[in-house]
Amino acid sequence: MNEPANLVPGRREATVEVHRPTPLAPVRSEPVIPLQADSVPAVTSVVLPDGRVVTGYAVAPTQPEPVAAKPPVSRTAVNIALGGIGFGAVCGGLFLLTAFITALTALITQLITLAAVIFGGWVAMQVFSASGHGGGATVNIRKAVIKHSHFHG
């Protein structure tokens, strides 16, 4: 017995059967048109174009939840914008208030300076007025005599 070199001695070769699927001929030649039933049965059968029948449970298509109508601009953006406008108005008002207080302080300072100049000028006029004394004050000093609680001057 001449055995091939790749076989183990004393062992027989097994026969292998190969199964190849055979395509089925279509049962109908016209296209399959699905029909909508009034109610969907618990189990549905569908005939494929090649004639095979697929059976399974019917699943209703999921409907997305309706989206609430959104405004064209979000409320948060509107609130932020209104806050910015209010902040700008307050800052402008504070700037005007600060400018008003600064101007009032300058006015009061100028009025005080003007009053000091006028009062100082009046005092200077009193001191340096033409009074015939030649610029000095004359004081006559006498010897006062008090006799019996009576002033003789």
C-alpha cells in the first residue's frame, strides 16, 4: 500500500460533503406592493422579492417628540441684553451725577474765593483809606484821676 507522505499511517481519509445554498426561484414575477391594514397584527409576514417569507413582530415607527416652539431669540440672551442696557444707563447716570458734583464743588470754591477777595478788598480799603492821619493812629494819653469813685479825665 502506497500512502501519501502527508497522511498519518493507519488512518483513513473521511469524505467531506459540501453544501451550497440554492437560490429559490421567485414565486411571483410582479413586484410586491405592501398593503396597509386597518390594524397591525401581533405577528407580521412579509414576502421578499426573491420569494422568501419573513415573519416577525410589527414595530411601530418611533415618532420624535414634538418640539416646543422656541422664540427666535432665547430668553437668556434677551435677559443678558437688557441687563447690559440697564448697566449702561446706570453707569451713564452715575457719570452725570459725578460730573454734576464736580461742577458744584468748583462753583462753591469759586464763590468762596470771590467772597474772600471782596471782603479782603473791603478790609484793605478801610485800613488804607485817606484819613488825614498820614497812615498812623493818634492816641492822646492823659493822666486819669479817680477821686471818690468819680472819674476825672
